Amino acid sequence: MSTRQGPWGVSLSGVMDEDRKAARTAGSLLPPHMPALMVALTAVTGVIEAVSLLALGPAFTAMQTGNVLFLAFGAAQVGKLPTLPAGISLAAFVLGVVCGSHLEAVMEARGRRWFVTGLLLEAALILAAAAAGWGLAPQYGSPAPRHLAVTAVLALAMGLRNTTIMRANVPGVPTTLVTRSMTAFLGGSAMGRDAVYGYRSAGWRLRGLSILAMFAGGFVGALLIRAGCPVGWLLLPAAAAVLVVGLAYRGQPPLHTGPAGGRD
């Protein structure tokens, strides 16, 4: 097999081999119930982003690509988008990733259940955001200081979530975005028929479920905002769902992070 090198010395064939392996094994070598738990967390992300963007923002808290672009547009002084919410969210997200990485690395070294702890801490942060936003009316476009405070706490939670999920390395269900999942889902569908993306495999179906979960979470969150639910009430179900997922995994085998950031 060819071992072509990319522009930075990365073996392209090696990358493709890893992608093929992930596509073949997604959903087949995971601890029991792990795929279902990841899909549930994806739905929670949809709710969180609905609250972040439509009731607190405009800003994202999990999908930081949007915030980077908001800041870029603001720097170019085009679009009249407020950059403060995006900047606060991005800064809090960075803090969540850094703190989560250190915490989970220490717990991994000590043989502790970092996956469960990460989810329980995330649930606590979302609950804290709900408390900070208790009685706060949804407001889009001109966030008050309390709106920005809730955004910061949610972004901190989502930074921790991204660290936790990347360490768990469940193929096809990153829980905080669906772009890669959608690409693999379409590539492995009856239209794409690409075996690399797990055509007709369990992993392919799992990606489809994650896309539906993100849509469902965003849809439900948007409907609740439209109905006039205050911010605190909007976040309580999300905190409860993450708490349930964390507690549900306590009886499963502990996850371990290998040198490449994957599962043992």
C-alpha cells in the first residue's frame, strides 16, 4: 500500500486506514449502551445550543466554529453582529477544555472513572447555569449581563463535554456537532454506497440517529423558547438528562484513554 505523505509529513494512507477502522467498528466494540448514551447527549446539545443562540446570544456554546466566525465578521465590521457574547463563550469554552483535560488526565492516571465524573460535572455546571438564569426571560440580540453569565457557564460545561467525549472517542457520535457525522452518513447511504463510511453498518445507523437527535433537541428547545419558557426552566431538563447519562454509565466498564486519545 502506498504511504503518501501529506504537506506536514502525515501519512495519508495511515489516516485513511484509521478512518476505515473506525467506520467498521463503530457501534460494535463499544461498552454496552454507550451508543444510546451518546445519542442522548447529542440531543442535549441541540437544546443547549437553542438556548444559547436564541435565548442568550447570539452565541454558540458547544459549536465554537460559529463563534470564531462571529468574531471574524465583527473584526471585519460586517454584518452588525455583537461579538461580546461570542467572545465570552469562546473564552469560557477554552477554560472548560483546559480544566477538563487536566482533571481527566489526572483521574485517568489514578485509574478513576473520568468519564462519569466529567458528565456529572457537566450536569452540575448546566444546573448552575439554570440557577443563574432563573426567572430570566429569553432575549436575542441584546443580552444583559445575566444572559452573558449564563452563556459563560454553559460554554464552560460544553468545553468540559468536548474533552470528555474526545477522550471517550466514540466513532460517529461526537455529540456536539453533526458535520462529520452527516458526511459519513451520506457517504455510507444508498446514495454514496461507500464502504469506508460503513455502508449498511451499525456505525452508519448510529450516525443517522445522532443527526436526528441534534435536530430533535434543537427543535424542542426552540419550541420551548417560542412558548416563553424562562431560561432556567429551559436548562433544567438538559442538566437532568446529562446527570442521568452519567449515572447510567456507572455500572459499565471504565473507559481508558490510549496514547492516540482513543479507547483501549
